[in-house]
Amino acid sequence: MGIKRMDLLLDNALIFDGRSPSLFSGWIGVEQGTIAAVEHRTTPPPAQAARRLDLQQRVLMPGLIDTHVHLGLDASPNPVGFITSLTPAELALRMAAHAAATLAAGVTTLRDLGCRGHVDLALRQVVQEGLLPGPRILCAGEMICMTGGHGWQFGLEVDGQDQVRRGVRRQLKAGADVIKFMATGGVCTKGVEPGQTQLTREEMAAGIETAHLAGRKTAAHAQSLQGTKNAVAAGIDSIEHGADLDPAALEAMLKNDVFLVPTLAAGASMIAGGTASGLEDFMVAKSQAHRSARLEGLAKAKAAGVKIAMGTDAGTPLNRHGHNVHELLELNQAGFTPLEALQAATVHAAELLGFKDCLGRIAPGCLADLLIVDGDPTLDLQVLGVQDRLLAVYQSGQLRSGRWFQTPGSDGL
Ligand SMILES: [Zn+2]
């Protein structure tokens, strides 16, 4: 291992590898964008490396993974008005800016759970080609909702099993990585209640089967017990938001290996902003009404051992892109240790996305998506939200953002 010439050697680091309960001092070697070696400091690093960086005991950790984002929403008080009023060209350019801000915040992978007109798929492509900066993007394309259901303004309205199948196939044809179903009403759509059941279990089962046949995972927006039960019985892979979870629902989630993505930052942002920030009354009222049900559901899910992945729902009102750390802080407040919150945003999020062997950890064989942090986020998550503390963001071994600049021989301050 020590003989091979590394593309990049990050030496003298304090490593949070995603799994280990504590940090350890050591170094990692990167070859062709992949982590090739992770060693404790007792093992001497190779003498040869194309680029070598002495981290001086700064923390090295996996890039964050946000499993619930809407790059097409602008976090204004009226993001639905935003996404529905712009031309596709305007929307694409603004989404590119949202993606760049998200990457600069240390999010190296995200899942976009609902956009308009497949602009998300176009953005995914240009980011993949390296033409624009952004996290790796997994896209849902258009959300599958019932006629007049939550998100209808930019989702695809379908009714009945055949229409749901067709709707899913349209997303698959466009190249969606994941399919999103609306199992209940929601906060941001006027006139629908979060507790109201929307797509039926039979409709979702037809759509989920169609997605699974194509090897795609599925996510359900569900803000009530019945909606969650319907989605889980239909075969869903993750429950987004969740609320009012009872023992039977939790048992079904455990049995079927269903993740919960609590998205606490969404409601918290609206409650903190209030109507003074320009939000409509009904949004603030619904957020407040559902806050305790969400927190209780999360606490029960955590206690039951349900897997939990980090998702911000960034783009929803006042829940801005590039402030993804907000969700980690919310999880912390809800009883997660900083380490547990970080695991929800790394190793567990990677598993939900189907990348547990190549993302979310610092381990040989994983992609070199890495953050260098001045401060220890396992003690204080706040350091991740301070621009000067996030020293570097790497994707596949390439420096994308931060205060450490690449020079021909080494990366340095
Ligand atoms: Zn959402």
C-alpha cells in the first residue's frame, strides 16, 4: 500500500469515518477519485504522492448527504409561486445557483424530491459533466400526486392505478433516479390538510411496483399515520416527514426496512419566521399544529430503531439552500447526539440512496467526497455552518470549494 503513488494524500488528520464512535488520528490516500487507504498515524504514509496536504489535526469527514431537497424552490415565503412562474431557462439558472450554494455548504450528494418540467434532470447532467459546481444529484423528476393533491402546482396529477403507473413510467423515461408519491396533504398547499390521505394504498402500490421493476427506489410524502401506513403497506422505501407514528406503523417500517426522513428544518423555519416574514397564515398555523406530532413520531422511531436519514426539504419557505446544517441542529435538539446526527447525514443517508458501499464513509473503496473542518463537529455541529470553519469540500478527490487552494505540488492554505 505504501509503495503505490497516491494522487492525493491527506496527512495528519483527525478522521471521522462515518461509522467509528470516535475520531482517530491518521491519514488517507486517494487514487483516481476513490479512497484507496485509511490508516492510523502509527502507519507511516507513503513517501510519494502527487499532492500532499498536512491537515495539522483538522477534522476530515465524509461529505454530507441531504436526502430531501427541492433545488427548484427558492426558500422565499412563496416558493410554489416561484417555481410555477419562471420560464424553464430562468428556473434552470436559479437551480444552478442553489446547487452551488449547497455544495459550498459541504453537501456533496443530494436527492431532489420534486421539480417542474424535468429541469432537475438537466441540471444533474451538467453537474455530472463538471460544467457547473453542485452536489451529485439524484432526481425524482415530477412528484406523483392526486388531482388537486399536495404539490399539484408542479407535480404530475394522476388518479387511479393505471394513471399512476403511466406517471411513474413518464418519470422513468425522462431518467428519474427515484419516484416520489404524495400520500397525504401538506403544509404549503392551501386547502389541503397534512393529515388528509391522498394517493390511496392501491394507487401507490401500482406506482411503487412500476418503479421497483425499473430498479428505482421510492419516497412518500406522508404527514399522517394513515398516509404512512398506506405507503409502507404499498412497499415504499422512505417516509418523508412522518408524524403521529404509532407502534404498528413503526413495526411495519422496521419489518420492511423503511427509512424515516424527518425534515424538521422545514417546519422549524416557518415557525421561526412567522407571518412577519411574509408567510401566509395557513402555513405557519399548519407548521405549528404539526410540530409536536413530528417530534413525537421521530422520538418513537428512533427509540424503536427505525433508520433515520437527514433531509432538510431545503427550498421550502425560509428553508434556504446552503443552510443544510440547520437539519443537523434540529436533530440534535430532538435528542440526537451530534455523532448520530452526522451519521444520519452520511452513512445512513448513503444507505437510503442505495450507495452504502461507495458514499457516506471514509473507507477504502468509497468515493473521496470529503470535508476538512476546523473544529470538531462531533462535539459541536455549529462549526459546519460557519463558512470559515469549512476549510475544504472535495468531490471524488477534487477540491470544489473552500479555503485550501490547490497548487501543482500540494494543497495549502
Ligand atoms: Zn419536500
